Amino acid sequence: MDDGFYRAFEDRYRGSRELITERLRVYLPFLEPLKGLYQDYPILDLGCGRGEWLELLQREGYAPMGVDLDEGMLQACQALGLPARNADALAALKELPDNSLIAVTGFHIAEHIPFPVLQEVVAEAQRVLRPAGLLILETPNAESLVVGTNTFYLDPTHERPLPGLLLSFLAEHSGFARAKIVRLQERDELRNEGQSIGIWDVISGTSPDYAVVVQNPAGAEQLEAFASAFDAAYGVALDQLAMRYDHALELRLNAIESKIAQGPDQEAQGQFVTYPGLQGALERIHIHHAEQLKLLHDNFQHAADVHEDRFNQASRAQEQRFHDLVIAQEQRFSDAVVAQEQRFVEAAAAQEQRLIESSVVQEQRFSQEVEVYQHRFSESVIDLQQRCTQLQNSLAEAHLHHSNAVQELDQVRTELNASLGHAHHWYLRAVAYEQQLQEMQRSTFWRVTSPARWSVHTVRTAPGAAVGVVRGSGRKVLGAAVQFVLARPMLHQRLNNALKRSPRLYMALKSVVHNHGMMPDAALASSLPSDSSVPAHLEGLSVEARQIYHDLKKAIDQKDRG
């Protein structure tokens, strides 16, 4: 629909900005308590139209935001600098977080949207509203016979009339705590209970508009602040007008019957018709009222038929539009599925291609790495083989050296055994010579020749007498030193250990000390090597011979252990 057309339509049939603003003031008492509950006052107006409500809210200190899909309406808001934007009502609600608004309003928008969408709008409004927040939906009142049968269909964008009980139930079903139906825009004289009304007032006098004001759950103290607004009575209902009309008609008939029963006085006889004439008049009045009631019934039935036909046509049109929408949605869904499948196939093919390329690259890298590792392994094997060869050569050389060493050891052992044999031989000969010498010294011949030997010895040793005197003095000094050392065990032990490092000097000094009686036998025995290892047939050896024996035996033992 052309944007300019609908704005022009609104300007003619909705009313001026001043009139609409004045009518909207009826909702301010509902909003006023919210200022005592919250520090900020954000309000969203769905289908803001020309912005009369936005302008009024700004003047009252609230922070409104309007949304509308009609560019012509939005231009009127923008011309006044009002906060409004082009957006769908349901989409605008879904963009908001929970508990973010104090009120959601929609004036003459509910009748423009399909009922399933209206259900979503009410549910989303309940979500975004804070505790005690308000949802206000104003719509044409189908309770009015004129509206329900005629003026509602004047707007070509209307879907279907919405009875107040339906909107109230929808709000309560969506989670709101309470609902109030506020009837609006009836004529002022119809609010007076004493005002007489006619049949046309019954037909056309019902409030042409109404609003359902619903409130989010909150604490009892918070809800109490809204009691005056929710408890007040608003507008004129169809049943009220009908009852008022019936009551007025009954009063008139009762008055006529009372006057008839009393009879006319003399002065008024000329002013009233006779009883038969009155009876005829009453019959004519009754016939007239019956005709009027029949005409009213026929008109009402015709209007109901027209309304039912229009409703059926609207329902069929709505079903057709819904069917078309479903088909279009299915087609879009099918197209989306096909496109998604195509994208998925393309993505899968691209992914497969990337995997193949990656596999080829990975295989090439793996082959290169395998070649590198094979080359390194070959080099390692060659190096290992070279080292094994070197080790085998070294092992062969070691075996050769071992064999040579074994041969040399055997040769040394042989030579050592031969040397020990010779040493034992010469030892036995020395023992034999010593025994012969001792036998000779014990013989008579040795005693008889003693003077002669002494004479010869004196002649031979005379030149060395002086040397002997010197040696005697040295022996005395050495003897005193020996006695000094023996008297001090620590010094004796240290000197003994030091001298043992030079076996020859040690044995020579020990022999001198022993031969000249410079050391007691007990001290000498403690310093001599143990004879436990000396064979029995060698116990008669001298100290020097024993030492030679022990040295030889020690060398042989070390050779055997090596």
C-alpha cells in the first residue's frame, strides 16, 4: 500500500493530533506509579504512527522509543524530532533484554497483525517488562454494533475484530498478573445514568474503542500503588445501554398505565380521548413498537449476516494468505535447504580438496623425511660397521697382546722357578758349608792351631787398630742413640716406620745393633719378621738369609696373584 495513502487516511478518519493527544491522557494515571518504583522510565511504543503518544510521554518525563513500518508515519515523527525508527514490532521486542522496560504500548496495532504473531508480541512484552510493568493495547471495540458491523472494516489493513475478553485471556495466559478493560471515546451525555436514551443510542452509543491494560507480577505493596487506576470504571458497555433503555421504556409504560387506571378528571376530559379511542391508540402504539422492534431485529440480523459474511470472507482471505505464506515459507525453506546442501557439498568438496592437497604435501614431507632418516641411518650403519671393525681389530690386538703376555708370564714363571731352584741349591750348599765350619771350629785341630791363627791375625790387623778405636767410639754413640730412641716409644715407632722404607739400610742397621748388643732381645724380636712362615729346616738361618727368603717369597706371591 502507498505510504501517502495510509497517512492521508489516518488524518481524515483517526482525528487531529490535538484530539488524539487529549484522548491518550487517560493512560497517564496507569503510568504515574511507575515513577515511584524506578529511576529511569524506558517505554516502547509499537506502531507509533504520527507520534502523538511519543510526544506526550516526552512532555511527561518518560523515555519513549517508537517503531513503525510505515515510512509516511515515520516522516511525521522525524519532522517533530521524535525518537522513532523503521522496525517490525516483534523484532524490536526480541532485540531487548529481559526486564528492560517499564511499559510497552500499542495503539490500534493488534487488529493489524495475525493472531499467532499477536501471541508472540504479548509473550515478548511480558519478558522485557520489569516487575509491575504495563502492557497497553488499544483496539476498536467490536462490542459496538456500529463498529463491529461497519466502521471496523473501513480500514483496509484490519485483520479481524478482537473482543476484550479475548485480549484479557491472552494476557493472563502469557503470564501477566491482572488485566483491566478500559472502554473509550463514547459520547459524554451517555455517561449520565439519568439521561434518557433511544434505540439508536443502544445501537451506536457503546464505546467505539477499548484498551486492555495488563500488569506484570510484582509485590503486593507495589501493585497497591496502581489500585485507583485499575479499580476505576471506564466507558459505556452495550448491555448497560440496553438495560437503561429497557428501564426507561418500562417507566414510561408504567406511567401511562397508572394514569389510565386513575381515569381522567373533569377538566382533562376534553384533553384526552375516550377509553375506546385510547385503546385504539395503545394498539396502534403497540403495533408501531412491534414494527420498530421487528425492523430493529431485521436490521440487526442483516448486520449480523453482513458481519458474518465479511468475517467469513476475511477468514477465507486470512486462510488463503496464511496458506500462501506457508507455501512461500516452504518454498523459501526448500530453497534455503537446497542452497545449504549446495554450500555443504561445495564446502565438503573444498574440504576434501584441501585434505587431498594437505595429504599430498604431508606425504611429500614424509617421503623427504624418510629419505633423510634413511640417509642418516645408512651413515650411522656405515659408521657403526667401521667402529665394529675397529673394535674387532682392537680385540684381535688385545688377544694377541694377551697371548704374548701369557707367554711372557709363563717364561717369567719358568725363569723364577729356575732362580728359586738355584737359590735353594746355593742355600743348601751354604748350610752345608756353615755346618762344616762349625764342626771344624769344634775340632781339636782348630783349638791346637788357635795361637798361630792369633799371631797371624795380630800381624794382619795391627794397621787397623786405630780404625778400631774409632769404630768403638762410633758404637758407643750409636748405642746411646739406640737407648735414647727405645726409651721413647712414639719416636721409636716413627723411626722404625721411616727406616722400613729402605729395607737394606734397615736390615744393615738392625744387624749392627744386634751383633754389638745395642738392643735388647725382646725389642729386636718384636721388630723382626715373623718366623711362622719359615719352614722348619730353615730356622737356623741368619737374619740376612731370612730377609732374602721373605723377599723372594713375597715376589713369587705377587707374581702368582698378578
